[in-house]
Amino acid sequence: MTRHQQHGDEEFVTIVGGDAEEISRTFREQGLAEQDYSIVHRIGRHRFELAPGQDLHSLLDGRALVAATYTRRAR
């Protein structure tokens, strides 16, 4: 799971996993609903891009992944 705070009023969490159930389980285990996070868009296949000089394929080890991004207003 990757967390980052964007300048402004929202915080984002993106969960990356092998399937939707794995992502949903992680969301529950992290207690993100209780922390007021809600999904930005449906869970689905994502294409990941990195800045020049990064090797995406070796980073992800060729694994098929899905992702979901959740957001909440900054506290």
C-alpha cells in the first residue's frame, strides 16, 4: 500500500494487489473506512508508469496486478 498526501484538501491511498478480493481485504484490515476513506473509482487493471530511468518490469516482477485508489479530505 502506498500513502501520500497531496497539497490541498485530500489524502490518497492506493492499494495494489493480485485481485479485487486481496485489495478489499487490505482496505478492511487497514481500517480505511473507519478513517473516512472512500474509493475514487472501481477496482481494476492499471498500467503503471515510472519516471525515466526506472525499470517498471523488474520493480513489479512481471506480476499481473490490479489497483484501487481511495481518498479522504485532509483532517
